[in-house]
Amino acid sequence: MNITDETAPIAQKAAILAVKNMYEVTNIDSFDTYMELPAELVYHKKSLIGYNYNRPAGDIIIPDGTQSISRAAFSKCEGITSVSLPKSIRNIGSYAFKNCNALVSITTAIPQENIFEIDTTVFKDIDKSKVTLYVPYGTSGAYASTAGWNEFGHITELEPKKFNLEIPFCGHTTLYIDYDARIPAGVEVYIAEGIEKEYVNLKNITNTIPARTAVVVKAAPGEYIFVETVDDAPTIERNLLKGTLENEIINKENGAYFVLANVGNEVSFESPFNNSEDSFVNKANKQLLNKRLLVVNR
């Protein structure tokens, strides 16, 4: 049979059905280990190629880590009412959501620097004037000027993200978040630019913390709110601090790591390991220093 635009969805679904009972195709090793893939979705590596069992309906949430949605993946799934796209998406194939006529909203986390053009057939035969496209804070202009996305009649920015940070009694803590954030009043923020003998050379950054930049935060004890911003963030050329957005297990044999600690009323970087522990958990949105023991130079 010759594969045409019209027969491609049928051929693709036939291929999915042919293999779904042979293997657990949703258990993809190339995804991060903490990620759980919905059983109804079918993947090849990090590309979502379709679905198992009945046609999905209602709210469809594509897991973060998914890099592409294949051609005609959800074609003619007429019960889908909303779709959430993760920040990891880099490509959406033609006819991916063709004839999803119940669709009323699409929420995308794709940041401005990664917005890509989509073919006019991705949402073919859908009345885009009736679908609201929700986009990250500060990106509506970029989406409105990008082919494919600009066809939606309603492009609405989401509220800016916020992170509540508790400063403990010692007046220091750490932070690592995935968006540019405004530095609150009364807060000092530092990166670790270098090492001099037993000290960390700290560099103060002002106004805005760049996304995915691990920092030391200094302020009076209390709670502070770091709000997403579209203001220009400084360029960070060197930072010895390392952060994580998820809880991360650090093994002792992988090297020397040190975390910010308060020991004897002195703030310093201390080893998280002791004689009985070979690993520790670096908590989400925190940072560590993968160097020898260092003391904060205040």
C-alpha cells in the first residue's frame, strides 16, 4: 500500500497495535530515571508516537522529557479537550492533533528561546479561533510572531512563576530554579566565581538571578518570594556551584562534594558524608559545591 497523507495515520496506528502486545514500549531507558510515563502513551526513545488501547480523551498532559510528538500521534482523537506541552518539546509532527475538535485549550511550557515553527497541519481542521493558547509569562509576542502558533485567536500569558524561599536563623541558604527571577528587597545573592586557598570567592549579582544558576542567598531570617521576570539577566561566565531541580542522590565515590552548612554559628561548605554514609540527597532547588572543603568568604 502506498503511504499518503491520508493513509499515514492508519498505517501508524497499525504499526503501534502490531507491537504493543510484544513489548512494554512505554518503559524507555533514555528518559530520566525519575520520570514516569503514562501507560496509555507509546514512545520510541523520547518521541511520543501514539497511544495504547482506546483513543485518549479529556486533558492530555505530555510528560516533561518528551522531545517530539510524531506525525498524526493524536489524529482524530475527538474527545481531547486540552493539551499540556512540556518545556522539553522541540518538534511536533504534521497532523499530530488533526480533527481534535473538542480542543479548547493548549498550555505550553516551551520557553521563548526554544520556540519553534509548526506546520499548519499540526492542528488541521480545528477552529483555532475558539482555542486558547496559554504560553509562559513574557512570551506572548514571540508566539504571536512564530509560524503555526500565530494562527491561534487567543494567546494568553500564564501568571509568572513564584518560589517561596525560607532563610533560616543563620541568615544564609541556597537556591536553584529554572526561570529568571527578580531578587527581592533586602536579599543579597552570590555565585562562587573561584577559589583562593580555603575560601570561596563570591561574586554578588543584582536585580535578577538567571535561570538554572545555583546561588548563595543572604538575608535576615524569614520568607522571601522570588518572582519570574522578563528583565535582562546577567551573563554568568563561571560558577562553581551546581544545582538540581529534582532530589538528586550524590554518591561518595563520584568525588568530593560540599554543601552550605551552619557549624558553630559559622557558615561554611561542609562535607555531607560521614563514616556511615556513602551517599546523600541533594534536595531540589538547592545547590552544592563539587570541590574540596571551602569556607564562605563573607
